[in-house]
Amino acid sequence: MSVLRTSGGLSVAYRPRALAVGSGCLLLALLGALFTLASGGGDYPLSVDQVLSTLIGQGNPADAFIVREVRLPRVATGLLVGAALALGGAVFQSVVRNPLGSPDILGFTQGSAAGALVAIALLGGGSLALASGAILGGVGTGLLIYALSWRQGLHGYRLVLIGIGVTAILTGVNGYLLTRAQISEAARAVLWLTGSLDGRGWEDVLPLLCAMVVLLPVVLLGCARALHMLEMGDDTAYALGVRVDRVRLAALAAAVLLVSFGAAAAGPVAFVALVAPQLARRLTKAPGPNLLPAACLGSALLVLADLVAQRAFTGHELPVGVITGVLGGGYLVWLLATERRAGRI
Amino acid sequence: MDATAGTRLHGDGLTLGYDQRTIARDLDVAVPDESFTVIVGPNACGKSTLLRALSRMLKPAAGSVLLDGSDIHRLPPKQVARTLGLLPQASVAPDGITVADLVARGRYPHQGVLRQWSRTDERVVSESMASTGVAELADRFVAELSGGQRQRVWIAMALAQQTPLLLLDEPTTYLDIAHQIEVLDLCAGLHAEGRTVVAVLHDLNHAARYATHLIAMRDGEIVAEGEPAEVMTAERVEEVFQLPCTVIDDPESGTPLVVPAARHRVRA
Ligand SMILES: Nc1ncnc2c1ncn2[C@@H]1O[C@H](COP(=O)(O)OP(=O)(O)O)[C@@H](O)[C@H]1O
Ligand SMILES: [Mg+2]
């Protein structure tokens, strides 16, 4: 651990390795973003110079339109959604004390999907309704799971099992909602369900950005240090002066909102919330929830996966959720196998 | 004079329980200042429950715990944590944490968002590790330590909290005899430095030897309390533990030594 101290007695502690991992991932994310801005899906390539000059308000109108109105919102969505999902996942895994305690597996993303499907299939709403549905669905699922698993405190294992049950139910509900939708709407819904950054505009970015401006300080400044203490068990955390129930509720609420807003912007992109915090831990080798490294890694993961999704098959773009799903699913299998062997699940 | 004068920590009329189950009813307990108070009693009699109530981990259904004259549940948690430390019966060491990192977490109640790691923090953590004999383990992973080493690391964490009152729930359980004595000597040292120490112990002879104040519990009630020599009588031990025994003088310390009556004698 290293420290920065001021003469006034203020001090900030950090781990050099975690800092390196975090900034490395951020750099990677920004490079991926720049590359996406320059080349997009392969048609209409621009040079880095051209991209940068459009970003500072110069360059010709066509370039400016492509960069600022088409590619930049997409890239911004990717960066923010990746960070939001990863951060939400890191909080969940830390509170539940189990890597399986991830929003993907606990059913929050399915809840968001159910909300969005209600908006699309039953109410025939547009993209605003879809986003609101996703947020309401995610938050509603959060409340439901919390209510079902609360018993004189929150117990990680109970939460995971109940979450898995809720996921199963919601999967059925979602299937039913899809059958109720018109064909065209069903197609739109399925694309959304896979998780896609295609065609994102500023109207998708803004709500997420506002949510993150509020939620990041809540999580990073308000909860992070107490989350470290919570990892040692409720009693020890109490003994150290943590307001256990309040911190846990605040952290989980913030995490549910992050994941829901993320899903509202890009769909329930699979496994980022599960994988990013786990990878971050393994890279930083630091105990604790590793919130910031996880967020940076989530951004990098999603932007790079989107780059692959756009360019893997020329002329046929994949939704980014397919890429993260394949990578993340493989990772989940590996995780289950190794953690099982280590007796941690 | 008030019966609770000279006790910074006491519980009045405590009713303690979980859900609908009541474990203790109308319990009065006082921890004498600067004592080494030891709580003994059979399994499941409510020792941990009492300790958890005294450290505001469990809210009493009735009655209140007073710390320095204020209801402990009304005091700011961090302020309580700077006065009263608790080592719970079971704590979880986070994955991949080193000894130094774990001990450093004991400084949490002294820190804030903008005061994350002061020079005092640094000094107190090394002192805590030195006085528990884990300084040379500082960079080892907690998960790789032996039970005795791990217990000393947890005690070091509680020490780093720098609280004048320290509650320890079964600090010697799972340790071999040498490590038990080591931990008890450590506690006695803390007591000698002027801290008030409360510990739950299972070994009656250790309790009698180290305690300055002994509390015997059964079925959620305090059956007897006071100086070990007065509390630890053969009748009392039989009453509390249903164990017939003789009590003699410990040849080493002169404190009571409980010798259980043998039901099955090994023939010579
Ligand atoms: N979290 C809990 N929920 C419900 N009952 C509990 C809980 N913890 C302890 N108990 C019960 O309270 C009683 C007293 O337990 P405890 O105080 O841990 O005993 P001791 O520490 O003396 O062995 C036991 O019967 C135990 O089963
Ligand atoms: Mg106990």
C-alpha cells in the first residue's frame, strides 16, 4: 500500500498495482474507443487526425456527423455501460461474498429484460418506454429478491439461491412476453435482449451519464471503504463501526440502479458484471471489491468486444452481447470448475 | 453510591433473543473498569449473545446497554468502535489478504475518506503486530497461517483499533495449549497496560488463573460473579456445568483449580 499525504494531515492510500491495472484498462478502453471512432464498422474510415479535429469542433461536416452523432454516442454508451455493469457486479459480488452473486446470475438483468419486454410487447412503447421499463424491471426485481432473502440480515448464499430461482421464473415470463409480441417488435426485443450498442444516440447516453454522476460518488466515496470491512463478516464490520445495514442497502440500491440504467442503454449485455470484477481481482491481486479497476476493465471489455462484434464478420455486424456472452459463458464454466474445486461455491 | 459507578460498560434489564426465541431475560451485567473479566458457562448458554449485546451487534428486546453513560445504540458507530473493540467468535478473512492488510483494517474507525492512512495508523499497526508476535508474518497471506497465528492476527486487528475496552469471544478455542497460554498472556498484558478486557473462555482453570472478575452463566442467567476464588467452588461448578468435581489450589498460581470427578477410573 502506498500513501499520499498532505501537510494538513489528509491522506489517500492506494495500491500501485491496482492503480496500474486501472489506468492500463482505462487506456485500453480509450484506445479502443478512438479506434472505433476512426474506423467504425469498416465503412467510412477516418484517420486519427480527422477524428481528433472533429472532436474539437473542426473538420468537414460529413466527418463531424459520422463521428459526433453516429460513432461517439455508441462509443460513449459502450464505455459507460461497461463501467456501470462492472461496478454493479463488483458491489454485488462483494456484498454477497460470492462470485456467483452477480447481477447476471441473480436475475436483475432478467428483471430489466422483463420490464423492457412489457414495454415493447404489451404496451408497444418506443425506446424511452423500453428504457424506463428496463429500469423499473431491474429495480422491481431488486426489491423482490431483497424482500425474499432478508431475514435478520442478508445472507449471501440465500440471496444467490433465491436469485437463481427468480431468474428461472423471469426467463419463463420473458419467453411468454416474446410470444405475445408482434413479429417486428419481437425482432426488436430479441436484438435488445442480446445487448447491442448498434444505433445508440445521445438520448441513450444521457440518462446513464446522469445516473452515473450521482451513483459513482455514492459507491466510490460513500460505500467503498465500508464494503472492505463488510467482507470480514457482519460482526467484525459492526465492531469496526460500520453501519452495516445502511451501507449494504445503499450499496445494493446503487448497484441495482447502475445495472438497470446500463441495461436500459444497451440491453442486458451478458456477463460483463460477472467477469470484469473477477478479472480485476486476479490482475490487481488486491483484496476488497476492487471497484475502480473493475469499472475500468468493464469499459475496456465492452468497447473491445464491440469492436470485435462490428468487424469480426465483414458486412454482418453482431450484437456485442454475443461476444461477451461467448467469452463470459466460457469464463463462468471455468470459474464454476475452479471455485468448486477450491470449495468456495 | 450508584451500583454502576466504576463501570464504563454495563447492561441494565437486558432481554436478549433472536426472532421469537428469548435467550436471556432481565439480565443485569456490569464490566468493572480495568478488570480482566472472564465469562464462563456451558455451550449455548448465551455467552456470545451477551457479548454481542454489549458490543451493540444485537439490539436488546428490552433494557439497554450503556457505554460511558449513554445508550450504546444512540452513539455514533465509529465513536463506539474507538472505545469498544470486539473480536467475534467467527470472522472471515477476505480472499488474498495479507496479515499487514488485515491488521490495518482495525484502523477503520479512526479513518475517513480524506484521512485514509495517517502516520499514526502506520505506527499503531506495526505496534499491534509486534505486541502479538505477528510482525514477521506481515507479508504472508492470512489463509496460509496456522490457527494460532491466525488468531493472533485477529487479536492484532482488534488491538489496532486502540480501544480502552476489548471484548474477545473465545479467543483460545481451537488453539493448542501453548498457544492458548500465549494468547491469555497477551490478554493479561493488555489488562496490565490498563485496558478493560472481557473474554469468553471454556477452560475453567485458565479462567480462574487469569480473571480478576469472573462471571458464570447458565441458561441466559448470571449464576455467580466476583473474584475467581469466591466464584469457583465445587458446588458452583457442579451447579453450572452439571459436573461433579473437586477444587484445589493451583500449585503454580494459587488460584482455584477444577479437577473433574472421574466416573471411570483407569485401573493402575
Ligand atoms: N443468530 C442466531 N439466530 C438464532 N439463534 C441463535 C443465534 N445465535 C445463537 N443462537 C442461539 O442462542 C443460544 C445462545 O447462543 P450463544 O450465545 O452463541 O451461546 P454460547 O456462546 O454461550 O455458546 C443458543 O441456543 C443458540 O442456538
Ligand atoms: Mg459462543
